[in-house]
Amino acid sequence: MAATRPSNPLALAVLVLLGERPMHPYEMSSTLRERRKEDSIKLNYGSLYSVVESLQKRGLIEAAETVREGRRPERTTYAITETGAQVMVDWLVELLSTPKKEFTQFEAALSLAGALPPDQVTELLGQRLRNLLYQQKSVEAMFEEARSVGLPQLFLIEAEFSAALLAAEIAFVEQLLAGLRTGSLGGFEIWQRMHELRGAGVPPEEVEAKLSVEFADDLAFAKHYEQGT
Amino acid sequence: MAATRPSNPLALAVLVLLGERPMHPYEMSSTLRERRKEDSIKLNYGSLYSVVESLQKRGLIEAAETVREGRRPERTTYAITETGAQVMVDWLVELLSTPKKEFTQFEAALSLAGALPPDQVTELLGQRLRNLLYQQKSVEAMFEEARSVGLPQLFLIEAEFSAALLAAEIAFVEQLLAGLRTGSLGGFEIWQRMHELRGAGVPPEEVEAKLSVEFADDLAFAKHYEQGT
DNA sequence: GTTCGAATACTCGACTTCGAGTATTCGCCT
DNA sequence: AGGCGAATACTCGAAGTCGAGTATTCGAAC
């Protein structure tokens, strides 16, 4: 069988940890927390235990021993297998070398934002910008502290990536807001007029009809657009 | 009951579409495809139908009529409810105004990349960069075509966001690669040495012991680091 | 010596996600 | 008139996700 793997990146983290040394699930979770990996890998107990079970079923890890330490409940310690080590490498290779579309909530929201009137969207993006800037400040502070304590850059590389994306989002939202505030964003007037008509209680089909008359030029693309490429 | 909603953004898309006019599920999927929303909202049939069912159970949409057109199979047309319209607005407001951590696979991979030796990571990121640049080229071409056909910017706003993130990722990977190639990335030597030792078959605990002697200075942070903030 | 909160170590089941598979019908070409 | 591929319209079940809940134990303070 073709060494399939779970889809949750948490499973990769488990493989990497067990590549260092055998552990029981709860220890994995605390190690991940100590190393600040919960910021870059979604960790929750339910998923952790089901991912471990799934890895075991596929033969990528195996139970090493079941011990009871002190009077604590019994724990099962797992170790990585040969196959598991191979899968870990393959998986990392793929994730690092091959970009793959990730869907974000914000992108989805942007693509549906036309359902709200332009003024409101401007207002909301203004709020978002403030939130983003605040976030950025605390991220910078965290970097500052890490540097002052002598933590090598390598250990925070994922946080730096995330900070780079944050900066890009800030720049994007700022630019978009500028376009909205000056009304210079292409298509702005159609959008505005559409909500004006809807607000006045004009039924959907009529709105569409009116718009295609009033903005005939701007909507000329529709002919091509409608039928794919 | 407090008007809960499904978590899948596809459900939001359904609400927005039904806010325009009643539709049956398959029509939703084709409309989303026509408007190029499948690029920003993950769409697959299984999810679509279960999301519709879930919206109906919560009273956010309702079956309007069940028709059989021609001799095609029977289709159920849905319409949005008052509550549904409210939830749609609330949801959009939240997504647009409030940023929320999104976990990407690449971020996870970066945070685990230490499990591979530095040379290999450099090689893999080089590949990634090439892929990203290729992607960027085709995205630019798509924008070019859209502009030439007269499509207003507004209609591609989500694609522009995604392009901004792509550009940021490219810049990040380029910078990281530079740091790796010159070996100037903080912590590079520890990383390299660690794989050297592992490769020579030194057991885990010993590796750790050696490193903490050899790199005492660079690892001084550990004292603070280990016990949280 | 006891109280009380934090940490340890998981379990459970409701809910979602996913994509391959199925069955039909339309439209075009011959 | 018949064959065939694309489009229509969904179904199914296996797998994965999630976080609240449970039960215990440790440690520090009073």
C-alpha cells in the first residue's frame, strides 16, 4: 500500500517530534506549546489523539510502551517507524517545495463584499486596518523581546513569514481603502448605484436591467465574461 | 436560539446568492463558477449540499419550490429568510472587520523545516521560488486579459488580494534563501551541526548535550525560553 | 492538613468535509 | 436516427475536526 498520510499538518508535527525521540501524546502537545509551535500549527486535543491513532493505523508510528508514572493515568508512548520517517521527509519536501492554494476567510469575504453597500465596507475595512496595525505592534514587540533574549532568527522563521503576510495585508487594505474613499476604484459607481436601487425596493431583475443600461460601457465585458475564458 | 451559522464560508456564499434571488443548489455552483468565485471560495458538491441542508435546519434559508423542468431530475429551489439575511450581514461584517489567524500549510512546514538538513531546505525553497514566480506570471497574464476586456477592478478585488500575498511570499522566500546561501541566518550553524551529528549516528540525548556545549552562547536564551514568557 | 487552582491526560459524539461515483439528459455530429 | 461527450443534478459514506467535558493529581498557600 502506498504509504498514505493524514491531511492534518498536526500529523506532520507528530512525526517530526517522534523523529527526535519517543513520546506520549500529551507530551507532544506540551512540547509543541513550549516551542511556540501552536502559533503556526493548529493544535487541539481531539485532533491530536485522532491523528495519532490514524498514524498508527497506517503504520507510520507504533506504540512503544504503556507506562503508569506515579499514580497518574496510564500513558502510551509512541515511536516513529521506518516508513513513518520516510513519509515525514516526503511530506516536508512537498510542503516546502510546492505552493498550493490556501483559501482564507478574508479572501472569501472580499469576494462577497459586494453584497454590502460601499460605505459600510469602507467603514469595516477601516476597522480591520486598525486591528491589523494593533496586531502588528504586538508581533513587533514579541520579535524585539526574542531578539533581546538572544533567540536565533531560525527559531522564529515561521513567525517572520506570518509577519510578512501581515504587512502585505496591511498594505493591501490601505490601498483598497484609498480607492474606496476617493471612489477611484474601478466599478465603484455601479456598486453604489446597485445598492441605491435595492435600497429603494426595486426588484432584482429590474436592478440588473437598469444597471446594464446606465453602465453599458463599464459592463461591456459581460459578453466575454459570461461564457468562460 | 442565537442564530448560529455553519463555519464553511461556502455557506456565506449561498446566503449572498440567495440574497439576490432564489436558486437551486446546482445553479449556485454554476453561478459561483461563472463569477470566478471558486478561486476564492472552496467549492465542492458534497459540501454545497450539506451546507444548504445545514442552513435550512437553522432556518436561514427555506425551500421555495420543487420543480421538474423538462425531464431533468427534480430540483429544490431555496430562498433566504429574514433571519438568514441578518446572519449574512453579520457574518460579512465580522469577516471584513476582524482579522483572525489562518493557519497555512507552508507556515507549518517552515516551523518544522529544522527536521531536514539546511542544504536540502535551501534546495526545496529554491524550487518553491521558481514555482511561485511561474504562478505570478500567469496571475499577471490573467489580470492583463481582464483589464483588456474592460472588467472593472472591483470584480477581481479578491484576486488582487491573493496576488499581494503571493508577492509577499516571493519576497520572503527570496530573502530567506539569501540568508541560507550565505549562512548568515541566525542559528544556521547550530542547525547544520545538529544534522552532522545525527547523520553520524549520534543518539538524540548526546546530540543535545554536545550542541549545548558547543553553542553555549547562542543557546543562552534557553533558560528564559523554556519556562514560557 | 486542607483547600483550590493549575496541570495532567484524555474521551466523546455531534458536526463537517470531501471527492469519487451515479444517473440522467442535452446537443451536436454524422 | 443513433451515438457520444459534455453538462446537469445530486448521493454516499469514510474520514477528519472540534472543543467542551471528565477525572485525576500535584503543589503552594493558608
